[in-house]
Amino acid sequence: MRQYKILCSILTMILAGCSFIPSYKRPALPTSASYPGVTGKQVSVNIGRLGWRDFFTDPRLQGLISQAIENNRDLQIAIQRVEEARAQYGIQRSELLPSISAGALYDRSRTPADLSFTGAPMNISTYAATLNLSTWELDFWGRIRSLKKAALESYFSTEEARRAAVVSLVAQVANTYLLECALDERIAIARKTIADRKESYRITRRRYEVGAAPKLDAVQAESLLNQARADLAGLQRQRDLNLNALTLLVGAPVTPSVQLLSQVAPYFARQIPAGLPSDLLFNRPDVIAAEDQLKAENANIGAARADFFPSITLTGDLGTASTELKHLFGWSSRVWSFTPSISLPIFTGGRLRANLALSEALRNEAVASYEKTIQTAFREVADALAERRWLAQQVVAQQATLADENERVRLAWLRYQNGAASYLEVLDAQRDQYAAEQALVQERQALLASNVNLYSALGGGAVDRAQPNPESSSAKEMEKGQ
């Protein structure tokens, strides 16, 4: 019983061993606790748990995002990188366990008389069947476990990189869709303007023909009409290019559909409240990935430290061997060998110290990279909040400007018809009215895009609540099974 307890203690020590991985502590948040320009009570919102189907309520946009997640080739590449990292972790984890293989051997040889101890030629047959234990390192110092943990954290980092790719893809599809709707509305405005300017040109030409107005008025009206036609052609060109970009993002043909931005805006997406705390940045996949990579580099330090200590390996085989096949599995034919070995580094020319210094430098680099990722994320959220705040005011001001321009066109046309103003005044008013209409559409698009960018900057959009997320669950299962 005592020997059994001693054996159990030895096995426990072998399996548990020790670890030289430095204790990990998350670096302090290198940003302020709140975003600039945001006042009032902070609101706790877990954007990471708000799936993109919950945020984007436009049915057509939901369909486009779903297609993109299924077909986008950049996302497919990211998914395969996750599988690569998962396989690398499996390879590294397997080194903790011994590798046992089975083998069978048949050998037939002839020894000439002058080399035979009997003085006569000999023909010898050898049969063998063995189980072989390949060289297995006993992980006393935690070197292999450190490498396994580093591989696991690298896998988690790659998984978060995939989630970050989904977030980016969702935002790109949404913004490209917004641009499509904005271009549709700007094209509709351009066509209406062309129709109005055709009528103006008809009236001014008729007035010129009957001698009620100079030819200059007709020429100016025609010039303004041609400008609108050129603008329409440019807008249609932009729409075709945007449709090509949307097709690339979706990864499948997209059926064109005319949807005006003013019609889509009310149900495009949910509104994210202001007053967000900066610690919401920890929901961002790229921030989580950077921290996972930091943990991986931290684990590599443990492996580098363990290299300074002795390495103990076991090699052996067990089986049977005989010169006759019928005796191969007899008890007297058993063979075995057991070869433990220990290797202690004495002189390596400074390689081990340099390797440790390299691991520490990579860890420090990962710390700086992690902090830079958080600072970049903080800026992206702050930019989106600032854009949303000021663009909302711009839209209100632009709406008032457009109302004024509409009234200006009406008054200028009345003054021209009554002979109180030249047609140049009408042209200026119509030109400014058209510019104000186009600007209002663009500013509404920018305002909606700022909400999309804020949602993306806070780390939302990676989860589709309508369907399960097997990648995340597999990651959790892997972490439990290590």
C-alpha cells in the first residue's frame, strides 16, 4: 500500500509539475473613464450582447448582412485561420502525453561460414511484435504546459480576430447600403430637378421667342439643365460602383433595389444612448484578441525559463521476439527495454538567456500593442460620439437652410415674372436649392453612419441572435478540457 501511495505521488508530481509562467495582471486602462464631450449619468449597455439583427431592423439590410457572413471570402479566410490555430493547439497539447505505437518485424538474414560462430553458414529468421514508447519528456518544469497555454491563448486570439472580422464586415455592409440609399435619393432629386429645369427652359425659351425675354435667359436656363444632367450621370456612376462594392462584400450577386434614404431612416437601426463608460471597450473583439496575445507571450516566458532546468525523457518498448513464428507470442519470447535520460544545459553560448530576453521583449511589445489597441478603440468611439452629436445639429440646420432656399426660389421666380429681377437671380436660387437638397441627404447619411460606426466601435455586431454561435461554444469547451 505504501509503494502504491509513493507511485501515485510520483505520478501526481509528473502530471502537476511546476510552472514558471509570470503571474498575469491586466494592464490598467490607458484612457479616461468617460468619453470627451459626454455629460450626464453613465448608461450601462452591453453592446457585445446586442446582435446585429437586434440593432439593424431594416429587412433588406438584414438579408444582405446574412449573405455577407455566409459568403464573404475575407471572412472565410479568417474562419480558416481559426481552424489553423485550433489545430496548432491540438498539436502542442499532444506533447503532454506519451506517444505509443505498435510495430511488427520480420527479418531474414544469412551469415557466411567464416563469420559464423559454428563454422557453418547460418540462415536466421527473426519475428518481433512490440509496443514502442517514443521519446517522452516529463514536464517537471512546466515547459510543455507553458507552450500549450501559449497555443491556447493564440487560438483564442485568432477566434476573436474572426469576431472582429465579422464586426467590420457588418459595419461595411451597413455603410455601403446607406450609401446606396443616399445615392438613390440624390438621383431622385436630380431627376426631379431636371424635370423642373426642363420646364424652366421651355418657359424662358418661349418668352425669348415671343420677345418677352432676352436670349441670355434661355441660354442660362439650358446651361443649368445640362449641369443637372451631368450631375445625374455622375450620381448614377457612383451608384454602379457602390453596387459593385456591395456585391464584393456580400460575396454573391445583389439585386438592385431603389430605396430612398428618407424612407429607410426611421427603421434603419436602433439608437445607442450617450453616456457610455469607457470600460465597454473590453467588449471589442480586437481588444480581447490583443489581451489573448499578451497572455500567450506571457506563457512563452514560462517555457523560456524552464529551458534552464534539466530535461528528463523516457524511451522504451515492450513486446515479443522469436526466430520462429509459432513461438512469437510465448511467455519466454518477451522482450523489453526502458531508457530514461536526463539532459542538463551547461554551456549554450548565451542562447537560453537570449531566448528568455526575447520572450520578455515580446511580452512587453504585446503590452504596448494591447494598450495601443485600447487607445485606438477609445478614439474610434469618441469620434463616433462626436460625429453623431454634431451631425444631428447639422441636419437640423440644413433642414432650415433648405426651407429658406425653397422660399427663395419661389420669391425669385415671382420677381422675375413681374420684371423686378433678372433671370440670373432665379438661376442662383435654383442652384443653391439643389445644393441644399443634396447636402441634406449626405448629412443624413453621415448621421446614420455615425450610429453604425459607434455600434461597431463598441464591439457589437458579431453575434446573430437568430442562430447559434458554435465557434464561441467550442472555444469554451476547449478551455474547460485543457
